[in-house]
Amino acid sequence: MAPLIKFEYFGRESGIIIAMFLGFGFGFFLEKAGFGSGKKLCDVWYGRDFAVIRVMFTAIIVAMMGVFGLHYLGLLDVEELYINPTYVPAQIIGGFLLGAGFSIGGYCPGTSAVAISSGKLDGLVFTLGFLAGVVFFSETFPVFETLYNAGSMGRKFLYEPLGISPGLSVFIVVIIALGTFQLVGWIEKKLKEGKEP
């Protein structure tokens, strides 16, 4: 039964080592996919390259189907998974700020670390800005504490506030992903046609 660390199949130290190797592997594949390049990441905002959308949606649906498939097979207890608590207003604002930073700088925190590992200075600058933001928020937390804690919903899966089954939520996300793949493919085709003489 998983999650393995919760059921003490291995200790905390082993878990940290496994997480480190998983992190290196994740970074390696991000770099191989070209996501260590701010230009490639920004291209999604300009409609020139939708690889980021395809990869991220694929990761989401594979993870969702894997988690709930293992749960239905009795191999994973989803109640034991750690999920960040939901704070609606703060997370909406945070999402907009992350999106703005992504569109301006071309990186998210993970891809900026990948960029640093491949020697890109813009990734370093972005990471320093990200860390400065973390320090600023930490030092001024009392000012933002009320907003931070507003709209607390506790630990929630997507399907719970929607009042639907886990299986239906996975199905809906898969349909949205497939529709998005079709849409971005159509946009790419139109842009390509517009460039042809």
C-alpha cells in the first residue's frame, strides 16, 4: 500500500535520498524537453510553441489517472497523500503573480533551477528574484496574514467542492486536455498557414 513513506516501508532519510534522485530526474527531463530555455517557455504566450501546454497537461492526466487508478486497485490510500490546504483568495492572487512572472521572465521556480544547471544567467536572475520575493513575504507575513488565511477550505481534492465523483473529475480533466491539444494544434496550423507565401 502506498504512499510508501507513510506506511514506513522506508525511513525519512531514505525518502530524502529518493526525492533527491527524483528531483534530478525531473530536472534532467525538463532540460531535455527544452524547458530550461526562457525563450521556449515564453513562446507559449506568443502562440509560437505549445510544447509546455502539451507536456504539463500530459503530466496532469497521467498523474491523475495513476493516483486514482492505484487507489481503485487498493494499492494507494489517497487519504494519506499530502495535499496543500486550499485558501481560495490567496491562491488566486498567487496564481496570477506566478503567471505574470512566468510570462515576463519566462520561467517558473522549477524551470529556473533547470536553467541555472545548464549555465543560463537569466535563470539565475529569475531565481534570485523569486528568492527575494520569498524573503519579502516571510518578513512581511503579518501584513498579509488575514488575506493568506481567508477562504480556508482545508485539504480538498478538485472533485470535492464540485460535488462529483473522483472518476468523473478525472474524465472531465482528460476531455479538457484533449480539447486543448486540438485547439493548440489548430492554432499552430493557422499560424503556419499565415506564414506561408
